[in-house]
Amino acid sequence: MHFLGLIWNPNETLFKIGFLQIKYYNLLWITAFALGWFIMKRIFTSEKKSIEQLDSLFIYTVLATMLGARLGHVFFYDWPYYQNHIAEILLPIRESAGSTLFGFINGYEFTGFTGLASHGAAIGVIIGMYLYTRKFPEFKLLWILDRIVIPVSIGAFCVRLGNFFNSEINGKITDGSFIFATKFIRDSDDMHPSKALAITKEKTVNAAYNAIEHKAQFSEYLNQIPYRHPAQLYEGVCYIFLFILLYYLYWKTDKKDKLGYLFGLFLVVLWTIRFFVEFVKKSQGGFEETLGLLSTGQWLSIPFIIIGLYFMLRPSTQKS
């Protein structure tokens, strides 16, 4: 791996079991939830909360995150497609001519959930935590949110690393001499799988992409693929620093005793990071063409930043 002119062409699928595909992205999501459970276990133990309550919190968090992220993508970024493909909203399949699902359902293929939106995940988690505090009224909503943002911040890094392995949410075109310039061979906009297969005459997509990278007769097509900003890594690395900041403030200061402060700080920092990374990120679609000026991701980040500032700057409210 080089820092100048990086060629990025990983096979995102580790292995297959029948029609199931085990991908880096899936494993990094699992890693995010596992890290979250261990971090929250330490917090719950320190504050003398029960593991049974933590287990319930974990279930609420997983369901709220995945459902919110999925619906966020559907409604914020790709509703024109999904309004005509309702079954695909909550099922990990996609319409594909010539494909067969489970060996007998024609016209569909198993894809996993390839569309997830972080803004939707944030909304989902807040709603999920509200429902959790309804079931366990001994917890205040802001108390939970102040603590859950710590593992969420490191989980966000895992997700962006998964995006990097998937060669998705790539950045805008940059010069190959730029220190972090990355050539995403599998960027579907720059080299669609069908185009790679047509060019190389290979039987599989992986073989086609590998041929474009390594075989001299396809060097012309390799050279045509532009270098881009690895926007996923910019964002992900910043989230590591956010995690360190929140972790330090929770364990080493009294900020956790001001209800809503850590939650507000998380909203301000994370969505500010997202806002600025969007300037070098390739358009993800959505409603930006209607509003103009800013990207969909930037428009969606502004309300979160404002809400975060409110919780940070409001008069101090100590936990009970």
C-alpha cells in the first residue's frame, strides 16, 4: 500500500456460504456493535447498572440503528427508486434481470443491505433510546444518550472503514500526486461491473477487476479511472478523535453529570466533521438538486449541529 497514487481494488467479499456473502462491511458492523457492548458494559458496571438492562439496551440499539439507517437511505437518498420497489426496503434483495434468488425466485438477487444512511441511524437511535426509557423509566433519556454516543463514535469509524473496503461513498476527483489520492477500481461510476466484464471477457466481476489492475492489455482502461479523495477515511479517522474526546470527558471530568452535554458535543462535532467532508465527497444523490448550494448530507447535518449546540450551551442540569 502506497500513500502516493494508491490503487484500491479489494474483493469486499471474504467468502460465500451458498447465496450468503460474508463481507468486510458486515464484519465491521458486527465489530462496531461488539465494541459498543463492551464499552457500555464498563460504563454500566461503573455506575452500578445491571447487565440485564444493558442487554436490553443493546437489542434496542441494534434494531434502532439498522432500521433507522435503512429507512434514512430510502427516504433521504433514493425514494424515487424504492417507491416502485417497496419489497426491497426491508429485504436484502434487489431486482436484477437474469438472476435467481434461492434457486426459484426469478428476477432478484441477494445483495445484503447496500443502502444505509448515518442521518437515519442517528434519528433511529434517538427514537430507540426514547422507547428504551419508556420500558425502563429509571433511566433518563439524556443520561442514556450521553453515554451511548461514546461507543457510537467508534462504531461510526468502523462503518466508514467498511465503506472504504466496499469502494463506496468515495470522494471527488483529485490529482494523482495528492498524498492521499486513491484510484477506486471498483467505483461503479468510474468502472461499472458490467463494463469491466465486457472489457475483459472474464466470467466473474472479481476476475474482471483484477485483470484491469494487473494485465497490461487493459492498462488504458486502468489509466482512465480517476484518482479520488478517500473521503471515507477522512471521516473515519476524525471519528476516532471524537471517540477519544468523549471517552476522556466521561472518565476524567464531570461533564457526564451535566445532562445532555456529551450528547450535544457528539452532535456538534460529528455532524460538523460530516459537513466539511461533504465538500470532497462525491454526490450521494437525494434532494440537493432541489435545494442547491449544499449537498443532501450537509443539509441534513445542520439541524443536528443546532440541536447539539442547544444541549451544550443550555443552563447546567445535573443528573439526579
